[in-house]
Amino acid sequence: MIELQHIKKRYTEQDEAVIKDVTVSITPGEFFVMVGPSGSGKSTILRMIAGLESITGGELLIDGERMNDLPPKSRHLSMVFQNYALYPNMTVSENIVFGLKSRKVDRATQFQRLSDALTMVDLTDFSSRYPRELSGGQRQRVALARSIVSGADIILMDEPLSNLDAQLRESMRYEIKALQRKLGITVIYVTHDQTEAMTMGDRVMILNDGIVQQIGTPIQLYQVPENTFVAKFFGTPKMNVIPGVTDWQNHGVAINTPFDPDALVGIRPQAAHVNQENKDDLAISLWLASMTYIGSDTLLFGTINNRDETVQFKIKGMANLSPQQYVTIYVSREDLYYFDLAGQALATVGV
Amino acid sequence: MDHAFSSANHAVVKHTQLQQKLKTHLAAMGFIAPSAIFLGVFVFYPLVKTVYYSMFLTNALGQPVKFIGLSNYGTLLQDKFFMKSLLTTFIFVFMVTLLTTVSALALAMVTSKHLKGTTLFRTFFASTMGVSVSVASVLWLFIFQPTTGVSDMVLNLLHLPPIHWLTDNTWSLFAVILTVVWMNLGFSFLALTGALENVATPLYEVADIEGVTTWHKFYHITLPQISPTLFFVGTVTMINAFQTFGQVDLLTKGGPNNSTNLIVYQIYKDAFVNLNVGKASTESIVLALLIALVTIAQFKLTEKRVMYQ
């Protein structure tokens, strides 16, 4: 169990805190993802857990023991870095057992753990190669093996897949996830990629500017976002957030929100359809600026109510519409999200 | 007719091709000329001339008088005086290379910690690069000065007997070594600082997390990563040490009792004091060969341990 209690980080006394009060408990065996845009502080939190960065305020507990002032090696965890951090002068095997050797683990154990780890990451045939002779994916697997071999039951991963190409990244996602399941270890995984967060995480913490926006399962984050930041972060294309009813009436589109008439309304692009399905479906008059047919769907780009910001909708199949004119699209009422003007969710309709 | 025309045409083409080739060659020569002339006049011509002189008996004006083949070399190898100078040089070079590399690395490691005042100390340590040999020698002369020198003052404060750095057989070579190491330190320090800065931080972070000991971190991460620079610094220092002249000339004049009579100083004395240019030339050639040999040996011995990325 890893507990962060009101964790704060500031670099100098005068500076504003980069991490402002993070509290979360991560249960053993959990795949916990920290996600957010760059500069949101997710890597800093990870490095504070690892002990590579000092903690300015709050408590860090691992299995009930206070970790704040312990050196990294005493926290019994291991870490995988974005750039792999393999020792270039050592072979794959040497890289993997270097830590064990330095800690004077006996040779038989070293060998046993090495061969287990090599099998697990499927690198047995590469054990005597040097990192420079391996591909990016193989290097990252060596880094994984090194983490596994340490015997730590917590592995921290700092954007481990972002140096890989798209295809490899996808397959590595499943490999890492499967490995974690098999070993029953706790993984804290940092990424800026919402798809990685959604597909890998048991639970996801989303951060912005050092502030936790929401913690929950991927499904909760997608279906019940607590604010517009979360709502816009998950899902591609991202959710349209449009000012509510009063602003809309001129064009004959009105949303009778159950809330303040000034509420913001969120519509996921794929919630739109061209035909009215229910009587009370919301009809939106969209100035269709352009459209793109992408095979399974059609993407519509346009504006509502002469507003500046572009909205985007996704229609199943090939939509029989023509651009540069007003078209009407429909959204069923249970697919609408409501936020107050500060961006906080008002209630959760449609779950 | 058609055939004749094409053959004539062919000849023309060939001619212009030749012209073109000549032009490129001329251009290439033009580009090489400045450095070729410079090297020719200041390096290759003196080298050839030295080899030439080394096979002659010369008169007091330095003119070759009688061709004697390789017998200058034979005489030299039986010359106890020269052999002692050679031995002194080897001890000197070994010590200078070792001490310079080790202390430069130590200083670079200390200042790579990014503590307060690091920049100031870095500037101090690198500053010997800007000091000339003569100035440095005079400075050390003041330090080594009996009774009034800083060294004796410090020793006196510690209630230790004074050391006759430059006049005592046992200390003189060490004193010269000390000044030369001090001189070389700036450059080596700077090069090694750069190398240390280039070692990727995550390598140490992984090691920290895995509980790797400080010694293992140094031996298995730092050393291999900076080995190319270390090798470079070692080689350059060694070659420089072989050619040390200024410090000896200004501090000890090769004495006392020839204890600091390094080979280059011996060459200087033979050529300009004893006016035996033939012998001096022979010694120069032997020195050049020795430097080449030792450098090759160093390459062969240590290159395997150097890791180029």
C-alpha cells in the first residue's frame, strides 16, 4: 500500500508549489496511472515516490512506514525510465544483474532471477548483446527485466513507451500489463497519452498544474468526468463544451438544462447523429465548415451560433451532408454533460 | 563519315575531361598548399635535417663535418649519462601522467556535485591553462624559496623541518613533477569535467534506486562513460611530459647532481651549451621514437578498456 497524504513540492521558498496537495492511496497489485499534459507534475510525483526528488510537504507512506527521508534504495521499489537508462558498457545480462551484484545477492539467485526475467521479456537469445545492438523495444524490455529482477513489488514507470513508434507502443502496452498481472506487482505508471492511461490503468489519476483533477477507473473518468478538463482530456475527438441555453436560443436550438441557464453543456462528438431518434432529441443547427470521411465515420467541423470556437462531431458511416451550409444534427438528451461556469460538473446525466 | 565525326567528337570530349581533371587537381592543391607549406617548413624540413645531422660529426658551429652513419646512436646507447637521463625522464613522465590524471579526475568529480560555489572552484582549477610556463616556474620558485618561501613557512608553522625542494637530490625531481602536474591540471580538469557532465543522470538514478554502492557506481558507470576522455587526457599529458623543458630550465637547470636532467634538457645542453649538434640530433630522434613507441603501447594496452559509443 502506497499512501500519499497531502504531498506538496516547491523548489524554492519563493516559488509557487508545482505539486499542490496530492492525496491518494494505491493498493497492492494495482496498475495505477498518472496522466496529464506536460508540466502537470506527474513525473515529479513519481520521482518523489522514488526518492529522487525531495518531498516539501505531506507524508509518503509505503506499507504504513514513513518514507519521506529514506534514500531511494531503502524504499524497496524499482523504476523504468523513458530513455531506458541502460548501462552502455554492459551486456543485457550484466545490465539486468548489476544491481543484484552490487547488493551482493548470491550467484545462484542472481542466475535464477536473470534467466526467469529474460524468459519473461523474451530476450533469452539476446543476453550477451550490448544495448546499442538492440532496437528501442528490446531496450525497453531489458529495462523492464532489470526492474523485475530487483524483486521489488512496486515498479515505477516514467513514460516508458514514449520513445517507441506507434505500433510497438501498442504491443508493449499489452506486454507490460500482462507482466504486471502475472507478477502481481504494483505499478505506478506516468504517461501523457490518454489512450495508454485508459487501456492500461486499473485506476487513473489525472493532473493539471500540480492539482489532482480526478481519480477513478477509466470508465468513471470517461463517463462521469468531474470537470471540463477531465471531460476534454479523455476521448478522441475531444468533447465539445459549449455555453448553454441563453446563448443558443437565436438559432432555434435550446437546451432546457435542469440547472442554471448559464451552464456549460458538453457533447461528445460521437453522440451526434443526423436523424432524429427520440422526440426530445436536442436539435443543433451547425454551420458545417468542412467534413472529412475517414472510412468508418465522418468527421464534421463547424461552428454553432456564429461562435468562434470550432466544434467537432463524428457521424457513423458516410454522412449525406454538404459543407458550407447549415445542417441539423441531433443529440439525445441523456448524452449531454452539464458543467457550471467554473467547469465543475453539475450532475451526471446519462450514466 | 559518321564514324569519323563521332571519333573526333570523342577526342574532344576526352580532352575536356582531362582539362576538367587538371582543374580539380589544381584547386585541391591550392587548398592543401597553406598547411603543406607550413608543415613542410616548420615540421618536415627540421625533421629530415635532424635525421641528417644525427649521422654526422659536427663542428662547434653546428656544421656537419664527417659522415659517420649510425655510430652516433651506438655511442649514445653506451652513454651512462644519457641512460640516466632516460630513466629520470621515464620516472618523471609516469608520475606526471598518473598524478595529473588522477588529481584532475578527483577535482572534476568534486566540482560535478553542483554545490554552492562550484563555478568559482571550476574557474580556479581551470585557470592554470592561462598561465605560461615561465610565470608558473617563477611562482613555484617563490614557493620553494628556502627560508622565505611559502612552503617553508607552512612547514615551520607545523613544526616540521624545512625541505630543500630544489637543492636536495631526493626532492628535486618531485618538485619539478609537482609544478608540471600543476600546470597540466587546468586542461585535464576541464576535459574531464565536460566528460562527467555528459554522463546521463538517469544512469545514476537507476543505480541509486537499485542500491548500487558508490564505488560500483564510480567503477562501472562513471569510469566506462568517461574512458575516451580519460584516455585522451592521459595520452596528451604523457606526450607533453616527455617534452618538458621550461620548468627544468628555470627551476633546477637539470640539477642538483643531474637528478632532474630530463631528456629534452639534455638535448638542449648538448646542442647549445656543449655545441654538439650531431649528438643532440641523435638524442632528439631517439626521443621522438620513444614517444611514438610509448604512445603506441598505450593505445594497444588501454584501448580495449575504452568504450566509444
